[in-house]
Amino acid sequence: MVEITEVRAHSRAEKQGILKDDILVSINGHEICDVLDYRFYLAEKNIELLLKRNGEEYRANIRKGEYDDIGLEFATPLMDKKHTCENKCIFCFIDQNPKGMRKSIYFKDDDSRLSFLHGNYITLTNLKMADIQRIINMHISPVNVSVHTTNPELRVMMMKNKHSGEVLSYLKVLSDAGIKLRGQIVLCKGVNDGAELSRSMEDLSSYYPQLDSVSVVPAGLTAYRDGLYPLEPFSPEECAAVIKQVTDFGDRCMEKFGERIFYASDEFYVKSGTPLPEYEFWGDFTQIENGVGMLSSFEYEFMCALSTLDEEEKKIERHITIATGYASYGMIKKLSDRLCEDCPGLRIDVVKIKNNFFGGEVTVTGLLTGKDIAEQLCGRELGEAVYLSRNVLRSEGDLFLCGMTPDELSSRLGTDVVFTDNDGGEFLYSILKIEL
């Protein structure tokens, strides 16, 4: 049962007399506990809702298009509380956050519903067989799984959860039922790399074609690891070795399945100085949100957009600054220089921002804070705008990780701040002020 917090005006629900604060009990006899129940059972042309008002039950019958909404809103997108993580992973980034940040930043979710709705990766450790069966019954796909290792004993050690090894059996259950899987391996030096990584890739490849891709990403290490498991960063030479190991296995999968399946993240390439593969290497870019193929995709989109510019569009005259993390600096500088060759009236200063807030080995742009950006840009000639990736803000687009707002940063820098999505074409058009 879930409480209705709003009924949209002129909606089917309003026409049936459903009111705010009513309780939704079931749809066509199926109990409604969260957003997955609601969306799944709502997908019918004829629905009967059982509701409660002031403790009294009543029914409402609605005819609609199969996938049409009926106008009900609820307190949270999940219509339920988030499921918290039950693990204590040796590489957990949240455990490495400095003190004094927003309370929500310290919350660890491990929710299968967020895997379906937003692409979050889950460990499977807080799921029972009934939950797995529900995923199968509702055809929820893909399920994004943080695997890390297929060695049950090692997984227990890495995740500090006695059930984390046995739940690996869910992978086969889901695969056999036709549920698409996507995997993630957070690689920890001296723990699940080397022979253990080879084992994990071999085991996971057996789930193809239901498992369509696996990303191998390095554990993020901040300066706040006192009292935590002693992890060390991969050296440039070790990063190159990881790339070779993953790519060689991917080559074998390509020969066997016609799909590479396994991909090392961009961070390994950047740190080792290994040239990025061509755009086609990354397949369907199913792991791009994990930083896998993101730089190659961005370059491809940028160059495609550049090739479409006419001479009039190249006549723009302006000076801007682009602030970026160390990991993407090389690519952004290369593309900016290329753009300025075609647009001689354009001046772009690309500044790499050191992440003093998190310290350690954190180099990705998405974890930069307004505080670090402000401190390292103040006093510079910035031009008419500073460009930043939208990833530096939380999903609502109103706050940096440090709590600073975009307006506060703009005020401190004395210039406009422009946020762009991770699309090379849109990035270029924004710089040139070309409206699509």
C-alpha cells in the first residue's frame, strides 16, 4: 500500500474521484508496494484500483491505452524507501568521503529498482530468491551487477558480507530466465586482479549472450582512507598490463561470440598513456556511464559536429575557459586546439583542476567541487564564460559536492558558468553559440 500525494488535474484518476492522501492498495488484485509493482500492473487497458480513504476501501475502474499514465503521484520516485547497502566493501568510495558533506552523500544504496530505473549497479546481496523471481516475472532488464569477482570466498572478503559469495548463483538464474545482465568489476591492486581477473572474465563469459558487457574499472582512492583496507593505486605500467589482459580476453570473445564483452575503463588508458581505441572498438557503448569509451565517444561526436560547420559559423570571436579534471584534460585540450585552428577568432583556455577536496588518486571531472574550481580559477583572465561538465552537479543541477551553488561559483569568478552534457557535438555547438 502506498499513499497518493498528488492527483494531476484533468487526469483519468481525478475523473474517477481519486483524491490526494488516498491509499493505493492494489491494481487488478495485485498488491502495490513500490514503483515496479505500479508500473508493471498499470500496463493494462482495463484496470481496477482498490483504494482506501479514511480507513474505508473503495474501487475505481479505468479504461486507457495500455501504457498510458493515470495521473497519480507519490512521495518518492520509488514509492518506497531506498534499499540500503548491506556490505562493507574494501574499496567503497562513500567510506572515503571527507566529513561535513550533505547527509545524502553518505547514504549507500543497493537497490535493484534503481538498477532498472537509473542504471545503478547492485551487488545482489540484499535480494532473496523471491526478489529474483519478481525480476523475472516482470521482465526487468537489464540488471546491472557489481560482480568484482566470481570467486565466492574472495567476494566475501572484498565485500565483508557472508552472503556475497552464494548470491553469485543468481546470475545463472537470471541468465537462464532470459534477463539481460551487465557487469562491473572494481579492480583492486593485489586483490582481484591478475589470475583472479582472468577467472572472473572466464566465468562471466559463460553467461553470454544474456550478459552483454562487463566494465573493469580501478578502485577510486581518496585521501581519506585512514583505518580502511590498505589499497594502493595501479602504476602506469600496471594500468597498461590491465588493458592488455582485458583486451586480449575481449579479442577471444570477439572471435568466439562476435562481441568483445569486456572493456577496461578510460582511466586505465589515461593513466598508462595508452592511446584510446577507435570509436568502433567500444561496441554499443553499454558501459559508457562507467567511464568506458566515454572519451572516444566524446571525440567522435565532436569531430562529426566540427565537420558540419559552415564558414559563417567559424567566424565567431570570443574567449572562454574550460575547466576539467586531470583524466579528461588531454582530450579536451586536443579538441579545443583543433577547434581554434578552424575558428581563428576563438580563444579557449583549458585548465586542469586538481581535486584537493578528495585528494588521493581522484582525477575524474565529475568529482570536482566548486571550491576547488573557484580557488584554482580565481585571478585568471577567464573570458566571457567558464565551461564545466554538468556531471559536477548533483542530478537536480543545483549543487556541487561541496555544497556550493552554480550562482555562487559564477559570482566568485566574476563571469558566467556554462554547464554542458557529455556529448561532444553539443559541447562544440555550445562553445560556438549554435542553437540546434
